[in-house]
Amino acid sequence: MRKILAFVKVQVSSNVILKAKPEESQFFKTLRFAQGDNSIIPHLTSILFLASCILHLASSVSLAESLKIGYVELQRALNQSATGKTALEKLKNDIEKENVILKEREEEIKKLEDELSKQGFMMKESERERKTEEYRRRGRDFDRYKEDTRRDIMLKEREMTARIVSELIKLAQKMGQEEGFTVILEKGEIVLFASDNIDLTDKLIKRYDEQKK
């Protein structure tokens, strides 16, 4: 019998937004790749451009005195906000349900395999051929269902992440306007260092949770 991988179990362990210590979700990786971040040249260009803009602003004493910079970690806000946790829990439950279905199907195929292995030589040729074809068909159906499930889970994760991140970005922009920030950055790969004193993530999470009540 072909080895049948329990996909969802692999997905749970490798899916970054379900880990105990959340890392970067697939949405952020996909977004940066689509923007050309697979090349170091545009990445460095972005850093240099951003640095030059800030240095230009800070070069003027009057501007430096009024310069107000903050940053947010959208990934942390996604994972720690009440909405993000709820969405994450729902995604986890969906994965667990699919785990049960895949396990049941796998056991059915294994049972058929054992039957063919132990009793196949005693069956009539027509019966053995019928069982063999059924075994192959179930294996194909299982592989197809497994792949469809994988795509559905990934799509749900991307849609959930994109929706929440979009709302977080709009709220961060609103905070910047209301509180007179010159610039609010996303602490990703572009920001090499930033003091915790200008970290607005906790404030963003608090306001986002209040907005969703």
C-alpha cells in the first residue's frame, strides 16, 4: 500500500499561526514574495530609502523636535488580539475535524489492504480484481480529498489573516492621524532595530479589541 500521509497533522505542526510561539503567517510571506522580496536588492533598496527619508527629516532641528515615530508588529497583533485568537481557534477546530475524517478513511483503506494481503490468494480472480480496483479507487479518492483539504485550510488561513491584518492596518493609520505621528512602521524585516518605547503594538491590540466589542 502507498504510504498515506495524515496531512492535517503535518499542517498543524508546520502552520506557523498555530504554534505555541507564533511565527510569521503564510500571508506575510506570500505578500512579501509577491512584492519582490525574494530578491535582496529591492529589500536593501527599501531599507536605504526608508533610512534616508528619516535622516532627511531628522536633519532639520525644528523637524527633529516634532518628529514622532512608532511601530507595530502586525503578526503579534494578529495572534494576540481577541479576534485573531477566535479565528485561530476556529481554524484549529476545522483542522481537527478534518484529521478525524482523514484518519477514518485511512483506516478503511488499511483494512481493505489487509484483506487483500491475507485473503487475496483464496479469492476468485474476479473478486480479487474487484477488491484491488476498489482499493486503488479509495486510495485515489483519499489523495484527492487530502489535497482539497490542504488547499481549503490554506485558503481559510489566508482569508482570515488578510481580513484581520487589513483592519489592523486601518486602525494603526487612524491612531497615527489622531495622535500626530510622523510615521508608524511595521516591525518586519525592514526595521533592524527599534526601542520598545515606541512600540505601539499593545495599544493597537487594545483598541482593536475594544473596536470589536
